[in-house]
Amino acid sequence: MAATGVLPFVRGVDLTGNDFKEDLTVVRNSLESLGNDLPSLPSLHMVNCRYNKLIDAGIPKSLFALGDLSIVDLSHNNLKEVPPELENARSVLVLNLSHNQIEMIPNQLFINLTDLVFVDFSSNNLEMLPPQMRRLTSLQTLILSNNPLIHAQLRQLPVLTALQTLHMRNTQRTLSNFPTGLDTLTNLQDVDLSCNALPRVPEALYKLESLKRLNLSDNEITELSLMIDVWVNLETLNLSRNKLTALPVSIHKLTSLRKLYLNCNQLDFEGIPPNIGKLHDLEIFSAAKNNLEMIPEGLCRCGKLKKLILNSNRLITLPDILHLLPELETLDVRENPDLVMPPKPAELRKNLEYYNIDFSLNTQLRLAGAAPVPSTGNTPPPKSDPVARKLRLRRRRDGKESEKVLKEREPVKPKRWDEHLERPHLNYREIFDEDVGQIPGITCWEIENFLPNVVEDALIGKFYEADCYIILKTFIDDTNSLNWNIWYWIGERASLDKKACSAIHAVNLRNLLGANCRTIREEMNDEDEDFLSLFDNGVSYIEGGRTSSGFYTVEDHCPVQCDVLDWCHVFMLDAGTKIYIWVGKKSHLVTRTKSRLIAEKINKNERKGNAEIFVIPQNQETGEFWKLVGGPPVSMDIRDSKFTTLVLPHPKLYRVGLGKGYLELPQVEIPGHRLVNKLLETKCVYILDCISDVFELHAMIQRPKYATINRCLEGTEPQIFKTKFVGWDDVIPVDYTRTAESVIRRGADMKVIMERDKMQTDLSALFMPRQPTMSADEAEQLSADWNEDLDGMESFVLEGKKFVRLPDEELGMFYSEDCYGEEDVDEDDLPEDEYKCIVYFWQGRHASNMGWLTFTFSLQKKFESLFGDKLEVVRQHQQQENLKFLSHFKRKFIIRIGKRPSRAGSPGQVPSKPSTEFFQLRANGSPIATRCVQLPKADSSLLNSCFNYILMVPFDSEDLKGIVYVWVGGKADHAEAQIAEEIAYKMYKDGYTIQMINEGEEPENFFWVGIGGKKPYDTDAEFMKYVRLFRCSNEKGYFSVSEKCADFCQDDLADEDVMILDNGEQVYLWVGKKTSDVEIKLAFKSAQVYVQHLRNKQPDRPRKLLLAMKYKENRKFTKCFHGWGKYKEVPK
């Protein structure tokens, strides 16, 4: 058919009904046999049976008799021998038998399989290779890894001249059994000799100039030869896990090297040559687990470096220019305890602004009113530079001798200003022909799509009003050499791109010719006589334009009619510099918003922001709008139109291709009839047919009269084109607050507005000193003052829906699921103006807010009736109580988990089985803020030698309820130990045995068993001297950091904010679940500034910045909070 010439005109061929079953893939199954039906597929080309359980008997013998079989993959199976019939598959090109249990390869296998290109025998039990392998002259890839080839000399390899890839990983290669003659393989590019016992690099490898990848890892290599300069094409070199102490100085000659792996060696600073910086293409340098104290500065001059892996070394510092690597993505310097990162250069410190906020330490200190830190990173320049001094002396000496020679000569005449100008070295051959300007005469070009096109001789002098032209006159001057004059002509209606391109290309033409003339501008109806004399028949003007603009095309406006308006829809009228959006009464809000957004994008991208947008609700139309749509309708009651029942057809997308003498328009399949921009490829041209719009080119058949044809380029697509695609949304910045009223109120100058509205921050709390701990004397005096006039206290607890008076022995004992009322009454003999009654409402962290409502409408009403305006109500939350309230309990403030048990004999009471109870006594910031808080679980890992604990172990006995231990830490305060004992006697009275035990004297039977076994615990509480908690929030209308008081608790962690916790060793950035991304970023920058500030204030205690996510806090974080437990969750 091809001989008759019919094939070029074939548009389609139906090939159904044929048997083209060429590939068989049964990967990752549990097959043990392939059956006997495969030979019935005569066209079988590939058999892929990897990752199965095939055995020798499961391979059909007749499979390898198929004449078209070229790929056989039986890897990852249970084969113990090579199928005997495989030698008959003469057409096989790819053979993969890796990861089996094959022990021998038959000699006759390679007698017929001489066309093999790829062979993989890796991960078997081979000890020898057949000598017939030398027949594989076409073999390109040979993989023998993970085989015990200890006795194989591999003498066949030098004959395989086409070999490009050779993998012999873990094949027990030594210098004695290494294949000789390997240097004859001139095409070898990829060699893997890892996991062998090579003490040095074999000499044959140094002669392979074509190497691109070389893996010598996991050997015993101690040095590299200087002959590595032969590997000029090497891209990847892996020398990890060897015994290298130094790299050769000739390593800089590996100019193509991109990846260098040196992990787990013995390299130090002296072992890396300084000239390594000449490896300009180096992207990965990995030298983990070596003895590097520093890296050469030359390594940081590899401009394309992306990954620098230096973990587990002995690094002290790094070169300053490390910060200047433009493409560095990964810098791993973990497990270098003595490492001090170099300061950033001054030019990079300007980039510390984040969200228009300068987070540099000195700036924030200045804003906080503190003195800036003197810079210690920049060393002062030396007073004299000896090298520069030598150069000055040399120039002075040479200059004196030059003066003697030139004294008697005339001075050289200086060049004119235009002689100093240099033409740019550009290639103009893609714009103009090579023989342009070589023949005398007139040549003319017209500008089309930014480029000049040659105009036919018959059309020279006939200029279109909307076009621009370049005219070249070539003539022979008086010196009998070529000379030129160049003009560019601009039409009255020419577009801006044509005007600019005509001037630009006229200069390009002059540079190409090397002409000394000027380019002369000629405008329509204003040409000079020299220009008009070029044309024998004069110049004639033609209306319109012959060529298309590169920016846009001029289209006739489509007819617009008012009868298409529909009160259920939104219409957009594009009038050039004015865009109208008509909003129907029953249109949806989403449609209105989307229409406004499309108008904004058209104005931004296609009108460059010069258009005005008018939103016109129905029945509020202006006269200008009606004029544009052809006048108002006969009836102003606009309701339904033909658009109500309009069903839009599905769009069609065609890809334009060039066939053999014809244009191909295959239709692109659109999944679900939903266009997405991923269907468009950069290298292709498409036609999008949307019935009412045709983008690029299409015939106007069966379309509305208002249908338009649009041409668009990638990256400059009009907004109407983008609306045809799902998810093609461009984010544009639109200030919807910039209305006429806001302009009157704030002014029109954006610079003034931006300066006035500059983002405000307050980080001053980070630079304030820590609140000092209140001394015992001061706390005692303050507590005495607050209790001096106190006449008595009464306590109430909410049971059911009413408050019940508590017995005196329960005063100061609170439960986390209950609400309490505390009445503090002053003495009666106080003056009338000083007498008052304070009622505290205390709410447990797991109690509901109904208790507060009940208190407000019941108990508070009673107190108001008794005390009137002398009453003061203060609401307190668990572990957030004020010091005055805590002072009334004289450091015996007890918080228990759960709900207060009902009184004996109460209806519905269910006796609960006693469980182990574990309490910690701790004071936060002041002795007054001493609380005995029950911990959620009894675990010995929660102990600390600096605190006192109470442990109650219950007994299953009627006589003895349990035993109570008061555990006194070895570093605990003795006064607090006495308080802990008193609290134990207050909580546990009849039926309990109370014992005081010191740290290290714990009984094994009850104490360690009751606390869950002995585990490691903290023996110091240094964090109590340094712990601080900051809150990062924007509740003030701007980003600010505030510090919580020293007596903070777990409930101070706000879920919608970011918290910064400093425990003296680490600085944690705690992120809540409802925190905004902007707040997280600003808090992270603030934490960095805080760590930098502490590095100057407390150099002996450097902090590490760590992240703590909610619900994932570690022990070092939670130990800073007294009584850490489950979060208080708001019911959804």
C-alpha cells in the first residue's frame, strides 16, 4: 500500500479482530506454574513473571520456541536451574534471572543467545560463569551482584566490547581475582564493585575514560591514586565505608562530577584538597561520620551544591560563605556538639524581614528600648594589607620605567565617545537572512508577532496604516565598498508592540551589517524627501493592517441586546475601559462573587488595571448602560429569558499536529467533560471549541452570530479562556476596602497609607528579665497582711443543683470535677467603709460551666441580699487562682482528681473500689502558690529529688484501708516536707497508716509495687530557676508576645495561639490545633530572636529550639507544668 502512495492519505484504520497479545505480565502473585497455554500466543513478545513462587517444573518447555519472544523476566522466584529450553529462544534480548537459587549456568545457553543486550544473574548462588559468554558481543548490561564468584576469573569480560554497565557487588572480588583487560572496555560507563575486599582501586579502572558512575563503597581502600584525573566524564563517585584518610589533589580534574559520597571514612580537614571548589557541577557532597573539624572554603565555592551532609563529625565551625550558596537545599550537621554556626553576612541580614517585620535582634532590642548587642561576628579589617602593598610598589616601579620610554613620544589622541560603544555580541541569524545587505537595492520588512518578515518587491512602498516597516538601502560608496541606510516606518494606527519592534530590529539590522549609519524614524504623513525618493512610484497608504499584533488582535464588537437579561443570572458587559456587571434579583451570591472576581482578573491581566468596574443591580441601571446594550427594554419587568432553559454543550479540545502533507486534529479525551489545565502541554498547539467561543482557529459553522475566534499564547491566556477549565484560578491581590469612603477617610496616597498601616509588633516581653522568685519572708509577710482582717471562711460545694456547706475538715480540699463557693468575711469591728465580703467561685478544670450559672442565680443572689454593695465576687479556675485566695489556706491547698464522694447514706451512692493515689507538693514562683495536686497516674518516673510526694496504696481489708507514704526527696525543702506530712494526716485519717520515708529508703513491698515498679526519674529541678512561658497572640489587633506569670499551668496553653516555653536547656515552640499559619511563622521568628538573645545574655546555657505539638509533648516539656494531665476538651 505504501508503494501505491495511498498511505499518506489514510485517516483511520480499523485493526479489530486481530490477535496482538504481545505482553504477558503476572507480577507479584503466588504462581508456582505458568501452565501449558502460553505457546498458543504466537505473537508473545514479553514474559514478566517476577515476584512469584515459580519452580523449575512450572516453566513450560515450549515457551521458548516462540519466535518473537525478546524479553524474559523470571526474577524473584524459586528457580534452582536455568530452564534447559531457554537456549532455543534465539530472539531474546533481555534476560533477568536474578533473586533465584540458581547454582550453575549451562555452557550451551549462550551458543544461540548471541543477541542479548541485558543480562541479570544477581542474587543467586553462582560460583562460575560459562566461557561461552564471550559470544555476547552485543551485551550492554551485565549484573552479577551478590554471587559467590570467588573462583571466577571473569576472563570473558574483555571480549564484551559493547558493555556499558557492569555490577559486581558482593562477588568476593580481590586484586588477585579481579578481571584483567577490563581497560579494553572503552564503552563502560557504570561500574559497581561495592561490598568486596579491595584494598585499593584496581589499576584497570584508572584507564576507563568513559566512566560516569563508579561505586567502590564497603571496601578496604586506604588511598586513591593521582590517576583519577582520567575520569573526566565521571558524574557519581561513591567511596563510603572505606579507610580513606585523604583525597588526591587531582580530584578537581573530575570536571563532570555531580555526586560525591565519602561517608564513614577517616577524613579530616587536611584530607580534603582546597581545590575541590573547581568542581563547578558538584551537587551532593556527603561526608558523614568522619573526623572533619572544618571543611575547606573551596567546597563552598561549588555554586550548584544542593546537599551538604556532614553529620557525626567533629565540626567546630563552617566557612562564612556557606550562607552564599544559592541552591543549597539540605545542610545536615547533626551530632556535632561543638559546632558554632557562622554569622550571616551583612548583605543577607537585610533579608530578615518577615511579613514586612524586621526580626533581627538589634532591631527588636531597639524597639523594646534595650541597648543593641555589639557585633562580634565581624572582625575589624587589618590596618595594612601586605599583598596590596607589594602590588602598589610593583606598579610604581614599572610605571617609572614606562615613563622613560614614552616621554619623547606624542600623546595618543583619545577616542571619541561613540568609539567607546561596543555592539552586543548577539546572534541575529534567526531574525535576518545571512545574505541580507549584500546586493545593492531596496529591501523591506514588515513587523508581525514581534519579528520582521520580508516584503515582496511588488508591495514595497504600499504601507498599511496599522503596520510598521523596516527599509534598508544598500549601495556602493566612493571607496567601492558596500554601505547602508536604514529607516523604520510607523503607521498611524500601529499597535505599541509593532512600533517598539520596528525600532529594535532596525538597530539589530544595523549591528548585523556593522553599519555606521543611524536608524531614521519615519512616521505616516510626515516622511522626509530622502525617504520618499526611495520609491519610484511614491508611497501609498492602505487602510487597515496586513499583519497581526503579538499582544492582541482587533476584533469587531459583537452585537449586544437587552432582551437576553435574566433576573436569575449575572451578566458581564465588557466595554473596554469600563466593565459592567448586571446582577439579577434572583441570582445566587456565589454567581455574583465569581462574576466580580472574573472582572477583577480581566482588569488586572488584560487591562493592566486601567479599567473601571461597575456593579449594577437590577432596576438601578444607568443611561450609559442602556445605551451600550441597545436601549432599555419595552417592559422594565425583566424576568425569564432564553438563558433560563439554555443547556451548554460540552467543550471539545483538539490538538494540532502536522502529518505527511496534511494537518491532523485529533480530539483530546476530556475526563468527565471537565476541562483541566493539565491537559495542555507546553510543546503542543490546541484548539478549544466552546460553541460560543473558538480559541485559536476553527470554521464558523453552526454557531451563533456572536461567536468569536480568539488566539492565545501560553502564559497570557485571557480570563474567558481560563473560565472554561476547572480549577484554573489565579490569585490576585484586590483591596475591596478601597472604596470612595475609605479614600476620603484615609487619603489616596498608597505610600502614606502603607507607612501609617505598617505592621505593628510587640516582642518586648522576650527581652525582659525573669520575674524573681518570692522569698519565704516576703511571702509570710504578704500572707499575714491578707489574713489580718479575715474573720472567717465558709466553703460550699455544688451538689446537684444547689450549693451545700462543707464541713470544716474539708476546707482547702477541692475536686477537679466540682465547683465551690468560698465566703471570706472581714471582722465586724472594721470601719464601715473598709468592711467587705468576698465570695470566691472556684471551678475545677473538668467541671462544666453550669456550675457558674447556678452560682450566679442562686448563691450569689443570697449574698447580695445580705451584704449589698459590700459584696465582691471573684471567679477562680483550677491552678489559676490569685495569691490572695491561696494565702487563706496557709500552703495546704489540695486538688484531687474526680468528683467529691457523696455523704454517707445518700441515695444512689455506689461504693467505689479504692485505687492508688499519687500527689505532688510544689510551689511555683512563690511559697504562697503551694499546691498539693493529684497526678493522673502513679508512676515512679514522675518522681523528682527536689519535691515531696504523697502515695496512698489501698488495702483490701476492713480494718486497715491502706498505707500512706510521704516521700521526701533528697534535695527537697524540709519545711515543705512538714507541710506534706500535715496534708497527709488531713486527707487520710481513720484506717490508714502514715509513714515518712526519705529518698533511697523506700520499702520494696508496698512503695515500689504500689507506684508501678522502680524506674529512672529526675534528680534535679534546675528548670524551676529558668522556666518561663510566653504567649504569642494577635488578640490586640497586631502580633504581640506576653509572658505568663511564674505560677502557670497546663490550661494556660491557648489552643488558638502559639506558646514559647523556656526550661533553661530547650526553648519549645508549642503550637495549638487552632493556630493560624501566619501566627506560627511569626512566633517561630520570635523564638529565634529569643534564643539569639539568650545566647548573649546566658552564654553558659545555650538553648536549642524545639517544636512541641499539642498532644505530642515530651517529658522535658510536661515536667514544667504542675499536675500535667489530659487536656480540657470542650464538648462538640
